[in-house]
Amino acid sequence: MAKLTVLQLDTAFTRLPGDVASPDSYDCTVEIVTIPAATVKDIVTDHPERTNISGFEAAIDKIDHTAADGDVITTSCGFLCYWQNHLASRTRLPFIGSALIDLPRLTAIYGHRLGILTFDAGILGKPAYAEAMAGFKGPVVGMPPASHLHQIISQNGVHIDRHRAETEIIDLVRAMIAQTPIDALLLECTNLPPYKAALKAELGIEIYDILTVLHNLDTQIVKSYYH
């Protein structure tokens, strides 16, 4: 069975089951590697080309040296999509930098009936992320800065009020659908999958995320409840 290594940003908040950096999300052996000083504001930025990613490079080099064939590397922030090709080129292992790598496949299935829920829609719309967005024309909605989960992530809080976060996320996506009907939603933010089941139950749409990508790569990685 594959071993999964998650390159996690230097954050303090609770990783709920379903989060990419929660060991409870997986059936396989998981190693969580925190990248020192890799903060949310460093990675979620208008100009990712200015970000110092040496910590990610060093971690990947170390993993690649000792890993077995079939092992997988992923990250805890979808905005690392900017560095997908660069970081993937440093390892012989599959490297999944962001759920956004699934955009071409999902767009082929759903067309304009696919939406994206992201941590920050304004930043994701910047020119630096055009390649990762792959010409996507559907609706893109970001978490409001005043929302609970956005504040916890951006301010490096600790305790997540799951009920509050879930309620706000469902209401946000419901408003999105009321404005632009969709059949499926891609979650850019890796902290959103804990709310996937509730979104599906409440709104009746298909939900895709980083765990979906990992499951499609190897069906033994993610627990069945979360993919």
C-alpha cells in the first residue's frame, strides 16, 4: 500500500477528519511534514513567483531519496498550483500540488455547470494562476474574509467551530447556485472537504476536491467516506 506524505503549511488550526492534513482522512500510512515558515499569506498571494519555496523543495528532495515506488506526495494548500510542475519535476513520485489539476477532466464532464469554491477568489483570478485555471469560465466563489473558516485560516487560529463553518459554507454555495446553477463543485481549499458530505446532502450536487484526486490516483489512499 502506498504511503502518503502531506506537505503542510506552518499553521496551528485543528485538522478535522476530511482535511488533507488529517491522518483520519486516510486508509494508508500518512506522514505530515510541516514546512517551517510557510504561512498562508506567503502562499496565497498575487505574486507566487516571489514566494520562497525552498522548504518545499528540500522536503521533496528528502522524501524522494527514501520513498518507495508507489508513494505519493501532496500539499495542504491549493494555491501551490502555481508550483505544480516545478515541484513535480523534483521527484519520481506522483506529486499532487492542488485539486485544480483536476479542472481539465471536470470541465470536460460538466462544462459551464462546474463551479469552484476557493479560499480567495480575487487572488485565484490573478494572471499568475491562469495556467492552473486552464481557461475555466465557470463561477468562482471565495470564502468571505469575515467568515469563520476564512478567519481561522488567515489568522492562524486554533479551534474551528465545525457547525458554524459548515453552516456558512452551505449558505455560501447555496447563494452561488441561486445566481449560477451548477451540477458540480470543485473545492480548491484543502480545508473544505470536511464539509463535503453536508454540501452534497443539502444541495444535491457533486463535490470534488484534493481527496478525489488522490483517490483517483490510488483507490487505497483515502477512506471511502471522504472521497
